[in-house]
Amino acid sequence: MFYKTYALICCFFCFLIVGCASEVVSREPGVTFPANYPDDFVQYARVDRTDGKIRDLFINRSAFEAFQPGSTLPNNTVIIIDGYYASRDAEGNLLLDEQGRYIKDAPFENFHIAHKRSDWTDADFLSSLRVGQWNFGSFNPDGTAFDEDLNACFNCHQVQVSTDFTYSYRQLARFSSSGEIQYFLCNLSERIACPEETGF
Ligand code: HEC
């Protein structure tokens, strides 16, 4: 009887240990492309730029529901930029839809992702830089890593201290209170922050 109980307890702990260990190793290191995108994500903003780029910004629904405007973003926030080149006519002029907005053409070659976790370890980072609890990744449409320098992400995002290192915090807060996807046209090119993106 004693041995039976002992064996049962042993089995239980073995199960726990194996279960826990497999949970630890089952997480791939670093930012991974979320399998539940776009289904479990919400679009909160769209930024068009006069250099002919359209960026749709999505956040995972669970983080959005936990988000409190004025506070930092919740643990396990995942934000994705799903970008497109804007359509041009034969002369290279940007085409506009009936709302005066650019029209989406080919998608970007990559998705930019920022993921906030309280339990990142050094092995999760491809960069020696750190920005709060955020890690960054760039992905091909098939979810494999897109080859680019991730130090640039950390360098550029680290200045946004007051908005938890995000540029679109204000848009997220406004979307949270209005339910309207926040749109604006930025006349600066590439990744230069527009006035709409610096602060609350
Ligand atoms: C030189 C500055 C710069 C660099 C480099 C940069 N970003 Fe950003 N990022 C921005 C700006 C500005 C925005 C706001 C959206 C916009 O204006 O296009 C943004 C927005 C984002 C967002 C949406 C959440 C937020 O912060 O608003 C994610 C996710 C993101 N960037 C990921 C990345 C990743 C991943 C990299 C590196 C591969 C990267 N960024 C490199 C400037 C930069």
C-alpha cells in the first residue's frame, strides 16, 4: 500500500516536472509571428505617408481589452505593422480614393512586430539593446525572419519613454475611447515621427 501511494506521488511529480519542462522548451526564443494574426487582432490606426507608404497598425485583442489609456501597455501586448505601397498612376502620381486617401497596392515585404513580455531572457534578443519590456522582430509574410538590423528598432523606439516606447500610443488611446480607427497623413518620409506620434 505504502509503495503504491509512493509510486503514485512519484508519477504525479514526474508528470508535473515533465509537463513544466516541456512548457519551458516549447516556447521559441524571441519574437515569433503570431499564429492568431489577423483573427485575434484589432486595427487601431492607419498612417499614410507622402512617400507612398500605408501602414495599418494592429494590436492583439486580449491586450487591447486590458489596455488602460494613460497606463503602460499590458504584459503580452503584440503590435503589428501590416504595410502596403500606395498605388500610383503611369506618371508615378499617388492615386486617391473617394475619401482622399491612398489606395493600397502591393504589401510590404515584411511585417514589423513589437512584443511586450515580462519574462524575456537574454536568449530572446537578437540585439544587445533593451527597450523596457519590449522585443522586436521583422518577418516575411510566411512568418520566417526577415533579414534586417533589429538594433535600429531598439534605437529608434527607445526615445518614446513617456508612451511605453510606442509611437502610436495616442492613436491607440483615442481608438480605445472612440472605437474609430485613427487615420492620419504624415508628410515626413521613411520612419521619421510625425507630430501626431510624439506624446499622448
Ligand atoms: C527611425 C525610426 C524607427 C525605426 C528604425 C523603427 N521604427 Fe517602428 N515605428 C516608428 C514610427 C515613427 C512608428 C509609428 C508609425 C508610423 O509613423 O509609421 C513606428 C511604429 C511601430 C510599431 C507600432 C507600435 C508603435 O510603436 O507605434 C511597431 C510594432 C514597430 N514600429 C516595430 C518596429 C520594428 C520591429 C522595427 C525594426 C525592424 C522598427 N519598428 C524600427 C519609428 C521607427
